[in-house]
Amino acid sequence: MFGGKDMSKMMKQMGVDMEELNAEKVEITLSGGKKVVFNSPQISKVKAQGQEIFQLQGKYTEETAIPEEDIEIVMEKTDASKEEARKALESEGDVAGAVMKLQGL
């Protein structure tokens, strides 16, 4: 069985370089308005044959991604705080619904 140093040496000889990266949080925006958030993830960057490959591990949560411009529009139309506008958008799903909810309509 190979130890960690032996494995690293073999990988380097094969032209593969692996590096551990430190991160507090990683957010990935997926199509369809979903966002995946990793808190305290383990990230490895592998360089091989001119390519860089990132491996991401850890517990994550899925969230709905809300565009910043939508939050700003709701804030402008209702004088709501950023947090109030975000919550209204999360519950209503669109700008018009969020504005109507905050205006009590």
C-alpha cells in the first residue's frame, strides 16, 4: 500500500499535480434559478495534461437564486429593506408578486 507522500511522488512523476484549497464557502448558480451553497467545503485542484480539474466535497444546501436587480426593483417600489425584499421575492417568486405583497395588495 502507498502512503500519502509516495502517492504524491507517483502523481508528480506522471505529470499530475494536486493542491488542496482553503475556502469558507462556495456558491454555485445552476440553471433554473437554483443555487447550491457549500459551507466549509474541501476543494482539491488537480492539474494534469494541461487541464485543471476541481473536486468539491462537503455538505450543501440548495437555495433559490434571486437576481440582485430584482431585489433592488422591489426595494425601490416599496421602500422595503434588502432583507424584506429578498423574503418577499422568495415567497412570491416574482417581482410583481413581491411588490404587491409588500404593498398589502
